[in-house]
Amino acid sequence: MGSNNDSVTVASHFLDDERFHQKFTLPPNPNRPAGLDVTYADFGHRNDERVLLFCGPLMGSRLVLVTKDKLARQHGVRIISADRPGFGGTTDVPPPDRVRAWLDIVEALLQHLSIKHVSIIGYSGGSIYAMNVLLHLRHLLHPTRPYVALCTPWVHPSHSGVSSLKLAGLLPNGLVGSFDRVVQFVGNMGSALNFGNVLSGLVPSLSRESNPLASSADSGAVTLEESLSSEVLRRMTSEDVRGIGQDVLLLLKRDEYPGCWGTWGDYDTLVPLLAQAERQRRTTASTNVSPLRVDVFFAESDSIIGTGVARAWLDNCWRPEQCGESIEYCSSIVPKTTHNNILDLRYGVVERIFQQMSH
């Protein structure tokens, strides 16, 4: 009993760190008559040279990556992780406005923090938000080592063929939009989000694993991360999670919300736009511009996008003929991982991303 109380105390002490609970308010603008409150985490190594902007999964909470704090400090990386609209203390926004609101949040928050350049990571559903940052806020990427990592990136069911999500695409908006209440209920019941419905896997896994550690993984940090899992989950679901329902509607690209992903529509039309923009940067730049590096990490087992059709389709979108010389694309499959545990410290993906940021 005492050891359990001790672990709760350790978890609370770690998670109460003020760096994980920052607040900022965007002023009104022509598209937004009222201010927009944003809660965010700012942790890792304090610098403005190697900064990682995290675009989180369906559970778009600022707390998803906080257990990577020690690793980030070791690699000299600063992590900025904002709650998306409808999570934590960030003002909720409906599907048609979510991408625009996220772009406003990113630009204003980085300016507020005096951060000029970042690398980007998009995890699962966060890949849609990450791609919009890349397309519309390209100037925020590092000038000499522009880098984007996508981890188990969201692929629409029309391309992945995953039947459970095709079924979800037929559900009424009212039912899809109420998923947040399911998550809060399950979270309050103490589950590790292993419930078997369409949400499973769209939210990061916070459960203990038995798979072997990556060769470079810090066993102590892994143990700490896994001991914090239930308290991290409890805190995520005790805050506002209304954004889940809105994000589900966005990710499924419901007919009621045309263009909710942004002007690009999907990856097959996005990549040529990115390549054209990168070529243009090269022709107008006064100095040499490094190619944009895009790394994709697929899970070995993936119940959300599958393991065959979606990977092949996404890789094909980024084929050399589409990317040209201005984009370097690389994809890999991470052994033993699933859609919702790929960023666990034991698998070493986050460390690989940190290392690539410095190249």
C-alpha cells in the first residue's frame, strides 16, 4: 500500500511541474471576434536553436510527451506541446475552423516565446495539423535543417480500407461528436484506453509493455514513464476533452465540413504543392537551401490505418517523382510497435527524431 502511495506522490510531483501547465491568450482577429485561450507545455532543454513542435494525436493533450523531458534535455531539444482546441484549457473550435485556429495558435505562441524556428512532429491524427503547419508556416522550419517527422500518420479510410473506420464514417455527427464522453468515462474507470471501439489506437497508449527495450533506451526513464501512465491518463481525461469529437469529425472529412483539412485535400495533392514551394524557395534564396527532410515511422501492427494498403499509398504519395530534389523522404517500420505505443521510450523512435533534428 505504501509503495503505491509513493508512486502516486512521485507522479504528482513530476506532473505538477509548472513547465507542463503554461497559459497564453491569443487576441481577437477578423476571423475570431473573441480571444482564444491556449494551454501548453514548454519543457526539455531551454534553447531556441533545437525546438520541436509537437502536433499530438486524437487526444490532443499537451501532456502526451512530458515523459520525454529527460531525454529531450540530454539531446539539447526543447519541446513545445500545445493543447489543441477543446483540450485542457484551450478554447474549443468546430471542425471547419480547427486548422485555421491551430495555425494561429502555433504562430502566435512561438512568437510569444521568441522562438523563430522549429522541427515538427505529427503523431497519428496530428499529422493533418503538422502538414498544415508545413504548408502554410514553412518559414518556421529551421533554415539549414528543415525537418518533419510523422509517426503512424493518419490515413483516411478511403485509402487505408480499415473497415471499422469506414463504419465510423457512416455514423451520425451527433454520435461521432460525443466520443469525448466515452473517453472521459473510460478514463475515470481507470482503463489504459484499451477499449475496443473506433477510438482505440487514436489515443496514445499509456500502458505497461513487455517488449524488449531499444538498444539506446534508458531503462530508468522507461520505468518512470510506465509508472506515470495511469496518472497521466487520469489528468488528460479529467480536463476538457471535447476536442476529440470535433477532431474525429475532421479526420473523417465529413461531407458537412468540406475542406476541413485545409486547401490541400489529401497527401496525393499535398506533396506536389510542397515540392513546388520547396523548388521556389531554392530559386529565390540568396544562400543554399537544404532539402526538406520528411521521416515517417510506421508501426509494425496498426489497427487504425492497417499495415499494407495505407503504407503503400502514403509512400507512393511521396515517391521521388513527386518530391523532386527538394524533399528527402524516408519511411521505416518500427519493430514490435502498435499505432498507439510507437512513441513509448522503450522503442527509441523519439530519440531517433531528436538525433535527426541535429543533423
